[in-house]
Amino acid sequence: MKRILLTIMASFSIIGCMDSISVAPKIAELGTVSNAMRLERGRAVYITSCSRCHNAVRITRFTQSKWDGILPEMIEKSKLNSSDSVAVTAYIRKVLNASTTTAQPSKSE
């Protein structure tokens, strides 16, 4: 019985890690960054704070203009301090910027 329970718990843990990566990509996946520590903090805030009330959604699910409407309300509801607010906003913008950069074909194509 213990073995089954441990197997189930390990499976959920692995699935949870994979899900957080698809929802909130690691900083290394975003290309060259100049403010990696702030972006790491923003990613951590996104994963932990946003999932307190609801499942954190894949960042690229919404456009920048949608996030501009969503973030102020969610920051206020979650009572983030100004440092965390700046960090999570910077992280989301970096993810969106990285996704549009990689989605566009290069000029040589």
C-alpha cells in the first residue's frame, strides 16, 4: 500500500513540474536576459501566487493587451508588494516577447 501511495505521489510531483514549465517557462528558455534575478523572482511569484486562487494559465494564452488588463486586478487581489508586482510583470512581458520573437520567421526564410 505504501509503495502504491508513493508511486502516485511521485507521479503527481513529476506531472506538476512538467506543467509549471509549460505554463511558466524557465528563464534560460527565454534567451539572453539582462535582469535574470528579477525575472526568476517574477516566475516564482507567478507560479506560487497565481495558483493560490486558481490554476496559473500558460502565459502565452493571452496577448500583451489582455495581460495589461488582467495583471493590475490580479496584483491587487493577491496583495503583491511593489517589488513582486514589478518582477511578475517583467517576467510575463519577457515570456510574451520571447514567444513572438521565436514565432516570427527569420528574414532568410
